[in-house]
Amino acid sequence: MKYFSSLLITCALLASGAAHASSSQAWNDQRQQMLKACLAASQFKDAHALGKPAEFDDQVGFSALLVEGVYPQKHMQNRTGTVLCLYNRQQQQAFVTEWDAGIKR
């Protein structure tokens, strides 16, 4: 019985250490995919991220990122704009909307 208890505890400890956590490389790859998708969805020239992404819980499944760039349309006269990009991690899709948070430049 003592052997069985020791074996059971050992198995439980080994199983708890085998959590399915993502590696830092997997997170970096996911962020690169998000960045690429968000920059493309913005349709800006010279698009770049503003700050770091906001990572929502897996139950939500989205990350958010502000993207800034230059409007490509001629009538926009090279004005700078900002969009909020919501990235669906499971579907690997980016959705953008104009963002004006009253930021003074």
C-alpha cells in the first residue's frame, strides 16, 4: 500500500508538470502573425504598431493592437491615421476600425 501511494503521488506530480503551456517562441510567432495581419488590414502606407498588443483571455480569443500609418488615398493628402485592430487568434483574422481617442499630437 505504501508503494502504491508513493507511485500515485509520483504520477500526479509528473502529470502536473506536463501542463500544455505555450512556449515563448509560439507566442512570438502568434504576435508576428497578428502584426502582419493587422498591418495588412489597415491598408496604410508605412504602417506600424503603436505600443504592445492587449491580449485578451482565451475565452474571448482576441488580441487588440493600435496601428498607425499614412492613408494611401490621394485625396487624404498623406494624412496620418490610426486604427484599432482586433485579431481573432483562432481564425487568424484581423478586423480594423478607425480609432480617434482624442490623442493630441
